[in-house]
Amino acid sequence: MNLFKPASCLAAAALAVLGGCVAMEGHYPAKGDARPHPGVAQAHAYPIHGIDISRWQGDIDWTAVKGAGTRFVFMKATEGGDHVDPAFQRNWEGARRAGIPRGAYHFVYWCRPAHEQAIWFKQHIPSDPDALPPVLDVEWNGHSKSCPKKIDRNLALEKIQLMLTELEQLTGKKPIIYTDITFHKDVLEGQFDDYPYWIRSTAGLPETRYNGRPWEFWQFTTTGRVPGIKGDVDRNAFFGNEGEFIGWRTGEFDIGTRRWDKQKGVPPQPSPGPERPAAPTPSPVVARIPGSVAPVASSFQPPDDEVAETQ
């Protein structure tokens, strides 16, 4: 990334693109976006930003990533019941050495029983007490050649509940649910409301795309530019302030319910970002049986270029 911009670019508004300039923001002047969307400009009002990565980001200079102000990173660890991201261990250790809080995510494959996927994920993530909570990535496998179809909503909910329970038992930390607009509408509206949500919305405010869904992490672009990473990288904003971020990491603040542990006596701080609705009353889903779909080997591979969000 070329940080030496012409004067006209440096004078441009933080959320606009002039000519071929990469948009830059006040909180993170070293970072940018190759194709910034005006609909997500509000993301830059939040002071705590991070990234998510997988093998597709190649070799990463973690010192440079840290120096750009990256506060957290989620990285792909596993998929289905037979795939491990080949860069996961390298990325995990690189982020650890650089001092960037990091967490692992599992990409759910709907044509595989839930208990097999939970076991697979548990077998491949390090048992690091300082790691961020695990993430369950739930979206339809539309690009998969072997499992492109949607499954019944109730079965999807059962699978999700089983895996959330298993991951929390493994790590002692409440997992995060990552999802996109379509899957949330089809399956997750009104469900798992006491869990933290990490949502994708790259063309509009989350509040306008997700019906009644408070969010904890917002993936606002897939074309981000971050020193230390060649090419596109997903950028994300944390919903709260410094005190809430630290409180979440130390177990004193539940970002899913947005409640402080009164026994710890940690006072909340004013939110620096835009106002958001309070979390709805939890309506937990009870898992009854593991998914009963016959195992199918995962062949999902993300496309080389992220398809622009049009919803």
C-alpha cells in the first residue's frame, strides 16, 4: 500500500474517494479502503477496529498490522469436519507475537452433523487462555459444489445451538455468532439474542439491514487496505468504547447482553459511537438432537474476488 498520497487525496474527506485515492479515516490514518461505500461511513465513528483473515491474505507482516492500530483479529481455523485453514497456525502465532488479541472461527458446513464439526474445531484450536472467544460462522454454503442447498430452519437452529454449547464448554467463553443478511433473515431473526453477533453489512448501516438485531462487531468492508497485508482484507468495527472492550476481554463485560458483572465493580463508560437500540429479551433455542444429515466432504472455497453486496 502506498501511503504517500497526492495533496488532493490527503485533503479529501475521510470517507470519500477522489480519483484513484484510497479512503482514509481519522482513527486509523494508515488504513484505508479500495472501494469505500458511503453507506457504511458511520463505521468510522467507532474507535476500536480490527480485521478478519484466512489463507487468502497470504503472508502477513504482523508487526506492520499491529503498528497500524489493529486492535483484534479473527482468523479462520476450520470448516466442516475435514478442513483446516493451512495458514491458521502461522497466523495464530504471528498475531500472538505481535501482541494482537486474536480469535479463531469455524465455518459451518450444513451437510455435516453438528457434533462432528464441534469435535473437529475443538481438536484444532489452541487452548490459549488469552485468546478471544471462538466464532461460529453461519451462512449458507452457496458457493459449495457438494452442499449448495439450504436446510430446514429448525435443523439449522439445532446445529447452531449444539455447536455454541460445545464451544463454550471448551473455552469457558461465550462464542460469537458471525452471519450475513440472508442467513439472519432466513434463520436467526429473534434467536440467540443473548449471544454476541458479528454481522456483515458492506453497503448500509446494520440497523437498516438486520431486523431488530443489536450487533457487537460490524464487518463493514471486504476491500480494506491495512499495512502488512497485500490486497483486500475485511475490516471490522467493535460496537463500544475502550472500557467495554477491555471489560469484555477480562470477562467483566458481557457484550452479548451488554451487562457489567456487578461483582467486579467496573463502571461502564459513555459509548463513543452512534446510538444503538438495547438488546431484546433473550429467547434461547434448546438443542434437542444433533444434525442428522449424512456426512459429506466439504469442498467449499471462497471466490477469488468478493462479490459486492447488493442487498
